[in-house]
Amino acid sequence: MFLALTLLSYFVALTSANFYQDFDITWGDGRGKMLNNGNLLSLSLDKTSGSGFQSNNQYLFGKIDMQLKLVSGNSAGTVTAYYLSSKGSAWDEIDFEFLGNLSGDPYILHTNLFSQGKGNREQQFYLWFDPTADFHMYSILWNPQRIIFSVDGTPIREFKNLESIGVAFPNKQPMRIYSSLWNADDWATRGGLVKTDWSKAPFTASYKNFKADACISSSSGASSCTSSSTSWRSQELDTAKQDRLKWVQKNYMIYNYCTDTKRFSQGIPPECNAS
């Protein structure tokens, strides 16, 4: 029985993190730290380098939760990225990126999706709270039918599987979780007009309460998950969640690629017209 279980290429796991167990700090020369017996992780950025980490596991569908507390004060020029990504020239990716700003000005939450190496699906939001004052939950629900981005349980974006009309959807490549804190003052704040104030360094972002209710891909690389019982596999937005999504997009969305007719002068992408 044990051997049979170990030979399964994908298995469903519910993990509530210990960062030592689930992640590896991959760069930053000591600027990334696991603290409090592995219950807290921090990344820092100074003029010499930023830092980053990645998950030990790869996932093919699941619900991924992480609480983040972002760089406080004058965070202009900094970017905290938290995302899922595969490798290769035709990679898939699901992005949260938090673009810093001057003290008192709001962070911009930048979201994007890549499927088979094609992105250009940006939506940007302000948040309805100060993301530097406390930890908040940022979640990705990824199942064969849809991808839902949520903040503290409130959906902010949904991307449906529309392969039926020729829109590529991430559903074949396992992805790792990555996060990094880095300097992007050539573009991050007001198009690069506001530069990083290094006198405020080091800049620090913190992470806790990671949870992955997800299919974990083994090294043997089979093509499907074994679960049929986990709720996220078929989860969709109910009426109340759809209303919350509309509320966010009406009041806090500041950029939507689907309405950028200047950028897409030959016609907006086909998923934008789908119901």
C-alpha cells in the first residue's frame, strides 16, 4: 500500500505551513529569513540586493493562501512579487505584484496571467485597507474551470477557462510558488518617475500562515490529479461573491487590459468579450 501511494504522480495535500518544510530561500545572501520556528518568513531589500524564496513543491491546481504584510513607509520603487510559475519558454504564471509608493499614497496591486508564454492580461487595483499595517490574506484558486484572485476572502478577479474559443488556459504545467522583494524603480512607481529612497533601506516584507489545499506534482510527471473530493476542484463564485467582485472592480480597479483599446488597436483579446 505504501509503495502504491508513493508511486502516485499527483496527490492532494492540505498543508498549513512551516516555512522550513515548504519553502527554500533561493537568493539574497541572508536577506531572506525564516523566523519564529518557521512560522514567519521575511524578505528584505537594500541597495545591494533584494531577496526571494520558492516552494519545494510544484502544484497542478489548488487553493493557495498566504498572509503578507508589505513594506511600510516610503516604499516607492520597490516591488513585492508573489506568484505561481512554471518554467520554459511557454511558461504559465499567475501573478500578484505589489507596487510600492510614496508615504501616504496607496499601493497598487498588479495582477497578470501567462498561459503558454503569453501574458498582457494586466488588471490593477487599489486596496480598501493599508496593506502595511497588518497581515492580509492573498489567495489564488486555480482549478480546471477558472482562476480566482482573492484578498481577505473577497474576489478581485476571475479568469475563466475559454479554450473553447481559442484562449490558452494554464492547465497542463505544474507551477511552484515564488516570492521576491526587489528594486524596480525604473517602472514601478509612476512609470519610473519616483525612485527608491535608499536612506529608508532596508525595506522588509513579511509572510505567514501559508496554506496549500492543492495537487502536488511528483517528479515522475504524470498528467492528472487523483482527487475527486476536494471542494476547490469545482468551486465557482456564488451570487454573493459575484457581487463582491463587482464591488471591487467598480470601486478599486484602476487598470483593465480589456478596456485598453489604444493598446489593443486591432481588437481586444477574445476573453474580454466572453460572458
